[in-house]
Amino acid sequence: MFIDFFYHLKNHKIPVSVKEYLTLLEVLRERVMPPSLDDFYHLARLTLVKDETLFDRFDQAFGLFVKNLPATLPAGPDIPLDWLISQMQKNLTPEEKAALEKHGWDKLMEMFKERLQEQKERHAGGSKWVGTGGTSPFGNSGYHPEGIRVGGPSAGNRTAVKVWEERRFREYDDQQELGTRNFKVALRRLRRFAREGAAEELDLDDTIRSTARNAGFLDVKMVPERHNAVNVLMLLDVGGSMDDHIARVEELFSASRSEFRNLEVWYFHNCPYERFWRYDAGGRRVYTDTWELLRTYNTNWRVIFVGDATMSPYEIVHPGGSVEHYNKEAGAVWLARILDAWPKAVWLNPEPQAYWQYRQSIDVIRNIMQNHMYPVTMTGIEAAMRQLSK
């Protein structure tokens, strides 16, 4: 298998040498890691890839290679891919959905560990095992009010409290042109921050009027520059349910880039935790500790969260609740620290306001934000800017 893996990487233009391949085999013989696919991935990348710009190419090659593993490796605790291929999607009535039991975080994680140890074959349409299209809390393409999505895309219910896979999200485009005139007008309300600076910009219309009134003698009129001198820290939720709002958020982001001279942008997913990130030129995340951000930006910065606040409440109030990593402290703890460091903060929510009452997580975030959550509309942005300019 390993020699096939070696040639597979070479075929995908990853410059792996024989020496590096032998180093990988030597480390495997020493048994320095548990025999799991995740650990093998990290070990192989460490020993075989010399240039971090090739990490994405390695990820793609590795993913293609492991697709064939269930047919060649003996059954183990890892979940075979064919168990997770959806062959049906369960359609339940509202009454049937209401009858399904929520297990709670601790019991749910305990049950998941038990299923991984006990399950020996593929299941579909059931209510217990890891599979597809059923009412089990584990798998994909089915329905459960509080489950763990394993493999496959979301069925659209957005009730998973954990996603058992690595999630990669792209950053927003700051070159996006605004789509409609009304939205342009709404975003210009961001200028309601205190405008500072010298008169540096030519006011062409007033110059023409003043010159005409001055019998044709040039009378130049200047106005304060359009860019605001206020410091803005924009924290953007990316990926997951935010994919539904990409166009609108990119418009908001693009306008903010053009309007604010001092704009710093960081990314998070669903709820802020102990780290934020930016993207490098290769599209990979570069993480920074939240504590570092709290030390870097002083209290003069205004904070604008942009996110739909649509997630499992566990992600906000429970340690370990994050869908993509283990967080030692709850998201609510980190939100409180952020608001303590930057009291002038608002949350812009692209989710239609009519849906807010049906999202428990939105209610939790609104309470933490002391009701300073606003829709991404003309009136919503105006209200948010008034709040920040107080």
C-alpha cells in the first residue's frame, strides 16, 4: 500500500524523494503514533512534504488515495465511506420530527463512541447506527433534532451539533461590486462614524458652483476625505450556513474596504473561540490567538461581527461544543471577553429577521450582545452605525 501511496503523490506532482519515503516507513515501524487515518495523514505530511505551499495539493492527493482504502484494509473503528453514501433521504412529518428524542451533549458523545466500537456494516434509513437517510443521531442526509453529521453534505436541516470532518472555508472577496442601488445607499451609512482629517478631497460640484458665482474665476472647494479615521475591527463568520449569504456579505465587506481607512478583518466559524484566522496567499488559514488580538487592538476600536448566529446552542454555552475543534472554554466566555475589551460592538446578521425567532442560538447571541444585533438592511445598518457612533 505504501509504495502505491508514494507513486500516487508523485503522480500528483508532489516532489517526494525516496529518502523521505524511507523515513516515513522507519517512523511507522517505530509505532510512534496510534494506527489511525488522521495520525497517518499528519505524519505523512510532516515527513513527505517539504514546502508548505504544497499542503493543499497533498490534501487533495491524500483524499483521493484514501477513497480506495475501505476496499483494501480490514474493518476497523474508522467509518467506511460507503456507509455514508446517501441512497435515500428521510422525509418526516412535523409530528414525527417532534417525537424524536434529544439526548443532550454528554450522552450524545458517549453514544457516538459506542457506535464506532460496535458497528460492523453499512446502515441506511435506521434510527440507531451511523448511516444515511434515517433518524439516527449519527450520519448524514437524514433528520435528527440533535445529532452528529458524519461525511456527506448537510441535508439542509442544520440541526447537527458536531460535524465529524475537517471543514475548509474560503475568505470573502473584498473586490465584490455592490449589486443594487439601495444596498449601496445603506452601506454608505457606515460613514456616520465620526469623520476626521484635513480637507483633502476636491468637491467638484461645489467648485463649479462657486467658480460660476465668482464670474468665472476659479474658486476651489475642498471637503474632508471620504475615508473615515475611525478604527474598525470586522469579525466575519465564514462557512457552513453562511454560504447562503455569501453574496450579501461580500457586498458589505467590499463596501467596508472602500469606506474605512483603518479596517482590520479576522475570520471565525459560527462562534468566536480562543483563536481567529486570516488567509495566506494560498488560501490556508493562519491562526492568531484571541488573547493576542485583545492585546493588539485598544478600546478605541469599534467591533462589527458579521454572522447569521445560526448554530447549535452547545457551540455557544458548552466547552467542546465547537463543530470543528475542541474548545476548552465556551464561546459565551470568549464573547464576554471581547465585549469587555471593546464595548462599542454590534452584530450584523444576514439571516432574514423574520427567522430569528425560530433560532435558539440567535436569541442566545442577542442576549450576550445586549440586543445590539441588527439585520443587513438599510435600516439595520443605519441603526448599527448609530449605536457604534455613540
